[in-house]
Amino acid sequence: MRALTAAVTAGSLVLGFAVAQLSGVRALGGVVLVLAGLWCARLWWLLSGKRAMWVLGLTYFAVFVLSHPLGHLIGTWPAVLTVAAVAGAASYALTRPRSALLSVQ
């Protein structure tokens, strides 16, 4: 679940941007981000607790916001890929592995 959540975290930032860019409707990209963010938040809470959920949720939002000025510096796609990697790595690092959950129960 840890790798899946990290992949959805990173992938949703890329997919959200792609949807917004290809459709020309930024709100559609936002829908992708919100839905994926809620899905990830639920799993972060279940797997790692409320604190990790808030830290990762704020990280997800922060990298999304930072992708905009970063896009002016390095280009839009490089910025999106960079922040997606950061968000995915944070999700992977802060989500408990399934084996840790099984040993707690």
C-alpha cells in the first residue's frame, strides 16, 4: 500500500496537470488533484495516523503551489515532474509499510 499511495500521490500531480493542459480547463485538473488527494489522505490516515495525514496533505498542497513559480524557472513539465517526485517520496517515506502494520496488530 505504501508504494501504491506514493505512486498515486506523484501520478495525480502529473495527471492533474496533463488533464488541465490538454483540456484547456484548469478546473478539470483540479478535480483530479482533489479526488486523488482525498483518496491518499484516507489511506495516510488509516496506515500512518492523523499526524502523517496532515503532514502529507499539506506537503501535497505545498508542492502543487510551488510548482507554479518553479514552472517559470525551469519550465512547466520539469516543474511538475520535480514536485511529483518530491510528493511521492514524502508519501513513501512517511507511510508505514504494511509489514509494520501487521506487527502492531
